Amino acid sequence: MDLNVDMTQWFTASALLALLRALAVLVAGIFLIKLIQVGMRRLLQDKLPRQQYMIFSRIVFYVMVLMLLFAVLHTLGFNINILLGAAGVLTVAVGFASQTSASNIISGIFLIGERPFLVGETIRVADVSGEVLSIDLLSVKLRTFDNLYVRVPNETLIKSNITNMSRFPIRRFDLQVDVAYKEDLNRVAKALDRAAENCPVCLVDPKPQMIFQGFADSALNVQFSVWAARENFLELRNSMPQLVRDAFEADGIEIPYPRSLLTGSDSEAPVRVELVTRPAEPPAAPDGGVSSQA
């Protein structure tokens, strides 16, 4: 058996020429794709929303890469029609085999069309909260507040309740406050308004509002609702409890202890009652001593 193979048939002039043409087409195509991306970035990045620009640029990129691949294969002498037929059969087979991916793609199209959130906004899905980094056909990428990377499938987003925390320019903070039964709610409302006035990030419009919630076991429950710009919400949430506490102390308004027994008509101080049991003392003997019987 002759194992000598004539390799010269692979290096004919026509084969080398086709290979050089394919290489030239590949280099020119890559350069053209880069040039088109730069032009799109300059023309459309400032005119389109970030989300739409990312989706549009990715679609154009994938289409151009596919066209370049077909051009290179055609230059090498491959029959494109056969490749397209094989690709169609492969696509159908992959579609039946990966129904989850197909569901995510369809869900991604609905998310892109409905636009419940945009790239750069902060959302909450189930127990995950974070900034939207990208919206792809299969999933949405989030960066959580503790700088973790989370991938959420599009199908999960379609089936879940989504809270967009960045859509509107202002947010409301509801502070739950308990006051003693002896307190006048009008005085409480004035103290709360003064606390809001002392908060630099609290908005005047919408104005702060106190809402009576109900009678608890040892307190009156009220809710104090204040507003702030979205970027100042965390500062508002951290500063209002201390400002309310200072205002109550200045006006002598009592915040009662939960489930405490209060003495006095005006409930001035909470008193904890403890039941202490002591061992019974032995009976005294007639002569003043202690009986031996216990």
C-alpha cells in the first residue's frame, strides 16, 4: 500500500488564488464592519435611547458577520444554497430541542416592545434588585447594590412582577411612628411637619402628610409620608427617623415601649413588673426557735 500522498494537489495556483481572495474578503469585511460600527456610534448613540441603540447595533453586527461568513465561503467555492438548506434544517432541529431558549427569545421580544424598564434603570424582580446592564434576547443582566452580576431569563421577567424604581423622578418614604395614648395628634402633626422642614432633601410639593393608622395595644399608630427626588431617597430614608425623634423630644412627645405596663394617669414612665416566688419559711417553735418540721 502506497502511503505517499501528493500534497501538491492542495497547493495549485487556482486554490492558492481562491484562498488569497477569501483572506482579502475577510480582512476587508472586518474593516468594513468596524467602520460601520464607528459610524453608527457617531450618528445614532446620542439620538436613540441606550436600550434601542444596543439592540439595533447588535442586530446589525450579527447580520454583517453572517454576510461576511457567506461571502468568504462563496469565495472559497462552497455552494451557498446547500449551506442555507442545511442551516434551515439545523435551525428547525435546534428549535425543537431548545424550547426554553425559544421561549426566552419570544419573551425578550415582548420586553423590548413593551419597555417596562430601560438600560441604566433600577428594578426589583422577586428578591433581586439592581441596575439593568443590558437587555438581550435570552436574558437581562443586572448589577446588584452589592456589586454582584445577576442574569435573569426573559421568561422569568415576563411571568414575574417587576418594580421599576427609576421610572419616575420622585419617590415617597413612609415612616411608621407610634405615640402614647395621652398625646394630642395635632401636636404630633406639628412636630412631624417641623422634622420635615429640617430635612434638606424633603420636598415641599408634594407636601408631607400624617395619616392615622389605628389604635394599637399601647400606642397610637400614625404614618408620616414624605417625598424626595429619586437620587436623594436614601438620604431621606436615613435622616428622617432621627429628625422625627429629635422633634418629639423637643416637644415632650412620648414614643412608648412596646407591650409595657405603664403607671400613672399621664403615662410618664414604663414599669416592668416581675413575679418573684420565694420558698416558704418554716413555722416558728413555741419557744421562739425554729421548728424541725419543714
